Amino acid sequence: MSLLLVLFFGINISLGSVSIPFSDTISSVFGGETTNNSWSYIIWNYRIPKAFTAILVGSGLALSGLLMQTLFRNPLAGPFVLGISSGASLGVALLIMGSSIFSSIAAINLVSNVSLAIISSIGSFGVLFCVIIVASRVKDTMALLIIGLMFGSITAAIVSTLSYFTNAEKLQQYVYWSFGSIGNLTWEQVTILCVICVLGVILSIISIKTLNAMLLGENYARTLGINIKKMRYLIILAAGILAGSITAFAGPIAFIGLAVPHLTRQIFNTTNHKILVPAVLIYGAILMLLCDTVAQLPSSANILPINAITSIVGAPVVIWLLVRKRKMIF
């Protein structure tokens, strides 16, 4: 799987709107000279950061989806069931569409990649903070799932209200953000995203024993001496950090978090999280690299919305696997 990841990474940085020979791409990656000096700039300042972003986004969303599916014991749970993505969308909507409603804000041009990342982070982690507070008062995990969905509905309603009153230009800008994008990050932003994702992965690894025990129910986990309340906080925090930070930097990316855990279970035929956690990290990265390679339409200046590609490429694969296996492993 690791070799396959390296292969897809190489394919991803070799293809793009500018046609660069594969030999020059490999030479540039290993510090050699290229036939055209501008090719090295394109590879190191655009393609490689985008490929690393795809790896972080795919891995983080896949792991976040696995955590949520195990916590709620629901195959339809994904990384955004707690309203974290909706919180990020609300923050971005307030920044973009709110500026066209409130004239005092309209006088200042606040909309940029950095400001979008900051405000969406505030929105996503604000909702995450509310969910954690509610989790301290709710004992039933399924009730927490419903509350998370309600948070998502509230934020979606506010976004719809802002959309109704905003002008067409701002609305179009918000819609473009909602398509998702992994090609706009600088090396500094990729580094920040990497540090945050590593923190989420570490928290997930700490939770592996709890995740395995919770497959048999919370009562069984308690008999093993696991503090369910404490570990629930930890799992929610890990999933929230991963999903929230990725949404902040890349926008809402659909399908990956929901489908990759199922694909991994079908391929490995196991529910052991000691295997699933590293496997979903690699499979999520591979699938995201594949989708990004398709989305950038090699040798074309056009780039398709990454959200559309993740669903178009991934959904038929999941359907085929489920039909072939005839049952879902969970």
C-alpha cells in the first residue's frame, strides 16, 4: 500500500496543465536540473504542495470518518456528522456574504485564503466546543449524534438566510469555496495543516483500544475499565481536529470520510482498529491523489471541482464492492 501511495504521488505531480516530461519531474524532485527552469518552480511551488495537501486531506478525513462510524456504531456516520463542516461553512458565509450585507464590513476587503482559513477554523472549532459541552451532559451516544445534526441544521439555516440577502458576486464566491480546493495552499499552510493532522492521528492512536472495545457496546467497554466519558471526549476531539482543520484549509470535501473506512473494511475483512487506522490513512491518501489527478484534467487549463470528482470516482467503487461482498462489514 505504501508503494502504491508513492506511485500515485509520482503520477499526481507528473500531470497538470503544463506538460512536463516524467524524467524532468523525477530529476527536479531529487534536486537535479530540468530542461526548462520554470518547470522546477511549477513542481516545487504548486504540484508538490498540492500533492501533500491531497495526502493530508484524504488521510485526515478517512480517519475522522472511521472514528465517527465506530463511536456512533453507524455505517452512515462521517467526519461532519457533528456539524463541524457546517460551522466552518457558517464562518466563511459570514465573512464572504456578510460583507455584502453589512456596509461597515464591506468597506474592508477581508476575503483572502488566509482569512478564509482562520474564520472557517473559528466556525468549525466553535461548533466542536459546543458539541463537547453537550457531550458532558448527554450520556447516550445516539442522542449526541442527533444533537450534532441539529447544530448542522441551525448553521445551514443561517447560511441559507445570508444567501438570500447577499448579492450574486458574493454568493458565487461562497459557492466556489464550497466546491473544495487543495491547490491553493502555500508551504507554510501545508506545514500548519500537517502539524494539526499529526495531532489528530496521535489522539486516534491513543484511542485504538477504546475503539475496538466500543464495537461490542459501551457496557462491554466499561467492564474493561475504560472511562467512556473521557474517551468519548478524546475521540470527538480527534475527529473534530482532523475534520475542522481540513475544512478550514481545503473546504468541505465530500465522500472520502464516509467511503474509505468501508472500502478498507471490505478489503482487509477486519474490524480491528490496529489494522484499520493505518490502512485508512494510506487508502484515504491514495484515493484523494487519484481524484485530484482526475480533477486537474492533465494538459488542460481547466480544473474540475474536487467534490464532484470524489463522489463520481468513489461511489461506483463502493457500490461494486458491496454488491461483490453481498454484505457490509461493521
